[in-house]
Amino acid sequence: MMEINNRKKQLNWVCRILITLDLVVVSAGYLSFFQAKQQLSSSLIPDSTRLQIISDGYIFHASLLAAVFFLAGLWFYSFHKKRIAIVLFTAALVGFRFYPA
């Protein structure tokens, strides 16, 4: 009985660590978007050109991909499907890391 309880604690800690890493990855993408938008704000640069420059960066798109997997993982985690959640949280990190630049 003690082994089952210990296994659940380990799965919970793995999920918590992966959730934290996924939050860092997703927030980094959004922060880079707003930072680039702020740095390119000028009356000489049209909005369409500014958004084109920002959308050419892979970090924002990779963080959107990571956010989708992260959200799915949160849903499974909230329904106590921790193994599926771990797979989805890990997929978010791997998807962000290996997104084509």
C-alpha cells in the first residue's frame, strides 16, 4: 500500500515540474512577441510590416504549439489522468524545442 502512495506522489511531482517548465516556455513566447512589438513601435514602420516581422520569428509560433499541448495536458491532469498529462507536457517541451526555425 505504501508503494502505491509513493508512486502517486512521484507522478504528482513530475507533473508539477513539467507544468512549471511549460509555463516558462509559453510565457517566453508571448513575452518575446510583446517585446518585439514594443521595440518596433515607430511612426515610420507601418503596423502590417511590424506584424510581419514579428510573425516571421519562430518563438511565437512554437509557443502557440506548446500552449495547445500544455492546455490539453492540464485538462488530463485535472481529471487525474497523470500519465497522459505527462506525455502531453513533455510533448509541449519537445515541440517547442524542435519547432522548425
